[in-house]
Amino acid sequence: MSSHSCPDWPDLMEVAPGLKFMHCTLGEIHVPPEAFVQLEGVSQDGFSICCDLESHVYNPGHTDPRIVAALRGTHWIALDEISGRPMPPR
């Protein structure tokens, strides 16, 4: 597994203290089928998502906009939806 802790973890801990955000590849998160079909041509190992794998929460500020769009409407939840605070992009 090539995931690693998000370098902005101190800021993320203030926003969502119960979550642990890692940068994982798309292949590591097992993209839901309804999102996968929207990502045709996107490398499973070439793009990362900043997320808490256990809670299925992702940080759209650290995630490619194509992936963010594909995850809308799935069981994955954007951090700004649960926190009410948008995270700035890296």
C-alpha cells in the first residue's frame, strides 16, 4: 500500500478530530462502480485521494476535481459537507 498521512493533518485534526486523513491511490480505496465508470482514462495508481478510509470521508481540497465529481452521489462524503468548512486546495 502506498498511502501516507496527509501533510496537512494538523489542520484536518481541527476540522475533523475523529478522522485520520491519508493520501491513497484510487485503487486502494476501491472506487464505487458508479464513480468508476465516470473515471474512464484516469489511472487507478496515478491519482490520489485524501481521505479517511474507514469513514469514507474525503477532502476535496486535496483531491483531483474529476474524482470529486465522480464521488458525488456515492457513499463517500466530502469533508466540507460534514464540517461546514471548505478546505483550501493544496
